[in-house]
Amino acid sequence: MHSYLLSYQSVYACLVKRFLKLEFISELGGLEQLERSSTETLANGCRADCDAAKRLAKRLFYLEGFRRCDVARHLGKNNDFSQLVASEYLSFFDFSGLSLDKALRNFLKAFPLMGETQERERILVHFSKRFCVCNPTALAPDDGAHTLTCALMLLNTDLHGHNIGKKMSCQQFISNLDGLNDGKDFPKDLLKVLYNSIKNEKLEWAIEEEEFRKSLSELVEEQYEGGGKRGVARVTDGNNPFIAIPILPNAVTYKHGVLSRKSHADMDGKRTPRGRRGWKKFYAVLKGMILYLQKDEYKADAELCEGDLKNAVRIHHALATRATDYSKRPNVLKLKTSDWRVFLLQAPSEEEMMSWVFRINLVAALFSAPAFPAAIGSMKTFCRPLLPSSSTRLNQEDQLQSHEGKLKQMSVEVEEHRKNPPSPSPKSREWEEYRIKEHYLIYEKSRYETYINLLQAKMRAETDDLEKIEASVMSGIGEGRGGREGYLRKTQSSPSISQHDVNGRASGRTGPGQQS
């Protein structure tokens, strides 16, 4: 199976294409339109106030009444006024005569690049545009500069991030950018210089710890309804803000108990090296959308240590199933994450194993944000779409409709895919890509079927008490479905969860949502 999975470099190339071709061309066009006319109507019906935008941009740049951690939230919003402010803010930077990597380093040191993925991406659009204004002959099209900017951010994660595996070579970096300079290739000498710059010195950006924590805490507080508890956020990976995820200690705890873990596959399904495949026992805590694997017994008020964060598994868009193909130990479930890592987890009993499967899948079903559209590229190589790590903003009913829409889409794509097999040679590259895509589509179809079944089961239960939902579902598994084993084979899961937001906020109906 693992030979059919994508390499990190393939996904890397697709991410670069998606960042530019799918979203940012339209955003650049929006900026150009604003520049042509400062009297465009805002979404709220007011006229764009360029003077107000200039005043706010100046205050943000000189930090007059603002902290550095406040800057990003004013630049990354998806409205005309925020775009005006961002454009004015960037006008304070002079990148003339600087290479792209040096300009990016200067920019990232000005303020912490925080916020949701789309917001951070919009800010980089403004950076790319300003770089081209200051260096009109360096990179002709604005989208070419933005492609390289995204490529450098992702390369930084590949070369300096944790648990990535084999690092990207210069040749792979160059190949991944083929044809992405307005349909042409970037100069190889330029790409070599940029690669070596990032390799020799990783990108750093502004982080003022005290301000950083305060700002994130305020963001969390703003999202709570009904005066929920404040939470102090932490970031799991400081190497790239695209993939950083906040750690919220006050997030709801959905389950905890003893689990033994075995790493079966690393990112993109690459087999875990033999020396790292051994079984290890942990005290597992499913808190928010993160499964913490702790060496010490769970204590509700205990702070997370470095080891807890290192072993943590993010379960957004994940799927837990009974490990039917593993017979060396009993009560083993298989957890496949959004980046296709695979873990085997052994529970003390079959009931506990099913409970873990149930609760992991229901958390993922309720709170995983809709996937970004798939990458657009000229090559035949198939790339999985980017799955955001942020929590969904949809309510329960809309989340169910979103999953149903994705299931229909996957079903249609499976049929279309099987109608168009490649050339007869089963060993050709086209056949390999064909098998990779088919494997992905079938897996995604199964994942969305599981999510839909779980959300429907929760809605039928008409309660937010997690234990009652689980008991109701487990008691009904054997009725007309061939027993527990038949249900697990059919849905590859078991249902669960309170309709608390993953951050601890109530969304819709409220309930305890806490496993004792």
C-alpha cells in the first residue's frame, strides 16, 4: 500500500501551486482594483476611507497603541478596508535592491505572522506585491514572486522542521517549481541561491513571548460564547506559521486512558524506520482535536511538558478503525492522520478500543474544517488537497451537509476515475498515478461515510451527553447490523461527542462533553 502513497515533495509542489493559482491570483486582482479606484464600496456599505487606512497603517507600523502581535489581525481580513490597510502598511517597507529571501526575512521580523491560514496567506500576497513594486525587474509577474515566497516558507519547514524525514534536495526544489513562473521556469541560478540561503539559515520571525501569549489568549476569549474560560494558547511548531496550531489547555477533554502506541507509517505513508516501530505505553488524553500521549498519568490541571507536545497527534480529518490486518496483539485500532501518518494503538479491552475509535472519529467529524480545493497543475501527478488544521466554523447541521457534499463528490470522482484507466502497461508511470489517486478517493469516501454516520447518530440521540450517545450507539450496534464486528466493518468507526466547540465553546446545544 505504501508504494501508492505520495512523497512529501509531491505534496510540497502541489501546495505551492494551490497557494498561488487557486486563491492568490484573485486576491492580487482585488488589490489592483482597489489601487485603480479608492472609492470602491465596502462589504458593509460604507465607502473606502483611504485616509483612515493610512492612519491605521502608520500606527500599526510604529506600534502606536498596538503590540506587534496585533498587526497581523488587521492586515489579513478578507475585506476591502483591511486590504487597503495592508497595502498602506507595506508601503513603509523598502525592499529595493534586496533579494527575495532577504526581503522576506526583514518582513517576517516586523511582527508575528499569526491568524488563520487564509489570513496569513493574504498578508504574504501583500508582501509579494510590495517586493515587485520595489524591484520591478527582479520577478516580472506578481504571482511569480508570490509562488517563490510560498515555496520558501514551505522549504523552510522541510529543511528545518521536525519529523519530516528525508530533506528536500536542491534539484527537487527546482523541479517542484517547473512551469510556475507564469507558465515558464524560474532561472535555475536564482532557485539555487534561494535554496542555499534557506538551507544555511532558517527563516525567523518576530515572537515576543509575553505579547504572543496575551494576544492569543484574547483571540481565544473572543471566540467563546457565554463567558467561557480563558485559555493560553501555545504553538506546536515555530518553523512555519502555515502549519502551526494553537494548543488550548482549556479545551474540552473527551476521553483519557492507557494506550500503547506503535508508529507504523510516517508522513505520506512512508514506512516508519525499524528502530522507531516499537510499542510504547502512554496515558492518552483526547483533548480538543489533539490526542496527547503522556508518560505520566493524566491530571486535569497539569501543564503540558515538551514530551507531551512531541508525542501529540493532531486528529483533524483523521480516521480511526479496527486494525483488522494486525493480529499480533488484541484490541488494536489503527489511526490514520490528515497527512497520512499511521499509528497502531492498543487498548486494555475491546470495549475501550471501540470507545477510542468512536470518540476520535466523532471529534474529527464535528470539528474538522472543510478541505481546501485540490491543487491545480499542468502535470499529471496527483496531489491530495490541503486539509486545514483549524476548527470548523460550521454548525452541526451545516457540517453534516458539508460531509455529505464531499461524499457525493468522492463517489462521482471514483466512477469517473474508473472510466478512464491509463495505457495498457501496468508498470507505467500513468498506472502508478492512477492507483495512487484511486487509493486516495476510496479512502476519502470511506472517511466521509464514517463522519456522516457519526453525526447522524449523534443527532438521532437528541442529547449532548457524550456517555449517553456512546451507550445508545453501542447498544444498537447489534440490532440488524450483524453485531459490533459488522458495524465496524461497514462504517470503520464507532460514534461519539458533546456538541462543545473543540476550543471549549458551546456551539448550538450544550452538554457535559467530558469523560470522567
